[in-house]
Amino acid sequence: MTTPRDLLITTLDVASSHLPGQGDLSLALAGGELIDLLNARAARLDGDRVVPDGSGAVDDHLLNEASAALARQAPYESVEDWLWRRGRGLAAVYLTALKSEGEITWRRRSRWAPFGSSRAVLTDTPARRSARERRTSDEPVLASLGTAIGIRDQERPQDQRDQRDQRLESPPDVADEAVETVLATVHNAVRDLEAERQRRSIEDAAFDNIWRGQ
């Protein structure tokens, strides 16, 4: 399994009742893809620029699509630009892939729910168990990406969750500087997205007040 697949499975497993926004999740998935490409030596960082590297290969079709989408000409693309470009709609792409592979099914919330009121439900597969093992071991990359989108492990006792949250507030313990750069950029991008949401909310509220003559 890949980091973005593990992240999406973890998100559905842990936060099924309070999923993060699709934009946040898509940014984190794009970050997970880039980290996997770096680890596979299909890409490398030159400063904050993502440079394709033909010395490595990946055996996942979505990662192959990500590799093919890398900018091929200098000055290449910054990590931040990659996250925003590649991340556009990426959560839906991975949901569709997991559904086609039998990892998730769609279930109506109730038989009286209106059309379209359904949720993704994980099936019990080796991929789900592998992602859960990676999550419960607090593997730094998955943990950091999960923190960026607000995932919390609701299956543990509260005192253990609090201890885990304190650890995840500090920088991830990763030895690779390039991976650390990607993780930091994901966190910044998610914060920027939330700031933009808040700005639009304030502008909308101000417009409503003007419209009402307040």
C-alpha cells in the first residue's frame, strides 16, 4: 500500500463521523504521493523544487499518474505548487480507486435518507489492517499528515489520545530532509486553505449585513 491510500483508509477508519474537508484531504494526499515518489527515487527535491528522477520506479497506478504529472522542465515546480495543482479533486480520485478495488462500499445512512445521503464504509481487508498497524505505531509520516487534516485516534482511551496529540504537535521525527520539507509544506497549505475559508466566511457575512441594510 501507498501513503495516500493508507491516509485515506485511516481517515475513513478514524474520522468516519467527522471527515476533514475534501480540500484539506486532497492536499495531504498529494503530499503523501510526493513523499512516496521521493522514497522510490522517482523524484527528488532541489531546494523546494520537485525534480523528476528516472532512477526509481513505482508499482501503483495512481503513483504512476502522479509521477507522469511532474513538471519536466526547469525551473520545475515548487512543493507548494505541486500540492495545489495535483491535489485538486484528488480525494475523489482515491475514493473511486478504493471503491473499484473493493476496499470501501457505499452505504445509505438510513432507508429514509434522501438520494445521495450515503457514506463510505471500509471493508475488512489486508490493506485496512496494514493501514491500521501503521497508524497505531505512530509512524511519523502518516501521523504528521493525519495531524495536518485534524485526524484523532478515537479508539484509544482519552489519556493516551492526549499524550499522542502532544507528540504530534512537535515536528515529525523524520530523518529525510526532503520528506520533512513536504510535510511542513502540507501543514502550511492546509492552514492557508483554512485561512481562505475564514476570509470568505467573513466577506460573505459582511455582504449579508450590507444586503440587509445593517
